[in-house]
Amino acid sequence: MDENRHYTEDDLRNPHVRHEPGDVNANFLAKFGVGMAFLIVVFLFGLWGLFAYLAKRAAEVEPARAVTWNQAGQKPPEPRLQSNPVEEYQQIRAEEERVMNHYAWVDPDKGTVRIPVDRAMDLIAQKGLPVLPKEPGKTQ
């Protein structure tokens, strides 16, 4: 194409391509957009008023506490958060390890003892698991 050539309006038209006026109603879209913007503004002011009313009502129902639990020297009501969860976890794990790895009496009168898990696994490996006797007349 020649860069110095000036195009006329007839050169830029394509007679086979035209706008379809029935596809989009520009007036309707503009009115719809303005209506939506208006509704958004109305809802924003409505919500602002609702939150202001609810904040005022909450302040009337429960006045703000000036003193926190720590400042008053009192503990909050149950249930409370853990004061030192890492230390408590370590204590629990130490107790579990002690139970799993040491002998202890469960019921001395009946002769029931607790044995370490490793020893229990060795005994089961040597003796095998107990087998229930089959009931007569029952087939598998």
C-alpha cells in the first residue's frame, strides 16, 4: 500500500458488512447501568445506616469493659486456652513413652500387668495370636 495515498470515505466502506440495529439496545444498556449505579449507592447508604444502628444498639446492651482479665488478676471462665502448649505436649508425650516402654501393675489382685510394646510384639511373634474355637455346625 502507498503511504502517501489519502483514502476517501468510499474506500473505507464495506457494503457487505453492516451494524445490526436489533442486536443491542444502547439506550436500555445505558439506563440499566445508571439504575444499577443508583441501587449500589442506595444499598451502601442503607448498610452504613444499619451498621451504625447495630453498633449503637450493641453499645447500649453491653457496655465496653475497661478492665481485661489480666489486669484484674482474675482468670477467664472455662474453657481456657493452654498457657504453655509446648510444655504440656512434651509432658503428655513423656507419659505416653513411659507407659509404652515400662512394666507396671494394672491390677495386682488379678495379676494383670502392663508390658512394653516391643516385648508384647516379641511374645506374639513367638506364640502367635490366639484362635477362637469353631462353633459346631457353622461353616465358613
